[in-house]
Amino acid sequence: MFKVSYKSAYPVGPRSCYDESKRAGEAFVKAYELQHDIRNKIVRIFNTSGPRIRSGPEFGRVIPNFIHQALIDEDLTVFGDGSQTRSFTYVVDEIEGFLKIVHKQKALGQVINLGNDKEFTILELANIILELTNSHSKIVYKHLPIDDPVRRCPDLKKAKEILNWQPTTTLREGLKKTIAWFKNNEQ
């Protein structure tokens, strides 16, 4: 049976277009499977970071936004008190996970999370980026958006069991590579 939790996907909240579009996409894939007997694999990704990921408030990506702000000594914007957690997956790890899913027969019909199960608070992330960029930026706080999740961390049980996959790049390693790319390409 399929269980819906409105704590993670409130269908009429400010984030509902984002949350519900992901849920609807999975429902369409499963409906197509049932209607046409076509087997599939569903992948859920969690906070990917790395070189070439665009920054700017319109994209809503915390790592590129913080790096961009830190490199130009602009204040880093933290929403809420910064205690909300996220887990960040370096793009190369994620691609390796996708390649394993593509080639694993045991992944057919499965919904598999690809992400990192090591959580960091947004405030920890901001401080690490300030340290790695040697920035003079300060941290400023703004109101937490309505319905913003306080925790995002994937369950990697299926990825580990079915794919023999888990991320190997630490947050610091990934940030160093991403900062180097931003320094060479954004200024």
C-alpha cells in the first residue's frame, strides 16, 4: 500500500508545486508501468552539489549561493536560525549511483534514493564555506520560508543493498572542488 505523509508533502502549501510535481512524476511512471507493462526504476535525488551548478536566488541552491556570496565578500543569507539540516551529495557520486541503477537488473520496479546520509546544519555549511573561501562575509538571518523542511536526509538502505552504492566524497572535499570551479569561472 502507498502511504502519503503530509508532513513531507503538503498538497496546498507554498512549496506544493515543487513537492507535488515530484510525487506526480512518480505516480505517472507507475501508472504507465501498470497500463503498458513497462518496467521502470525511480530515482530520488537529494541536494546535489558540485561545479557548474548555477547560483542565484531564483535557483534556490544553498551551496552555490553561499559560495558566490562568500567569494565576493557579500553576507551569507541563512534562513531561519540555521539549525535545519540538509545532506549534500557531490555530483560525481550521484552520477556513479545513476550508472549503477541503469545497469542493475535488481533495481527494476524499485524507488531508490541517491544522496548522502551525513547531515549538516545550514549554519555549519555556511561556516565551512566561509572557512574554505577565506571570506570576510558575515552571516545574516532572514525568516524561514513557510513549509521549509527542517530536515532532509535520505534513507540509503536500498542504494546500499541493491546497488552496493553510497557516496564517497566528503562535504569538505566536494566544497573544495566546487569553490575552485567558482573561482575560475564566476568572477
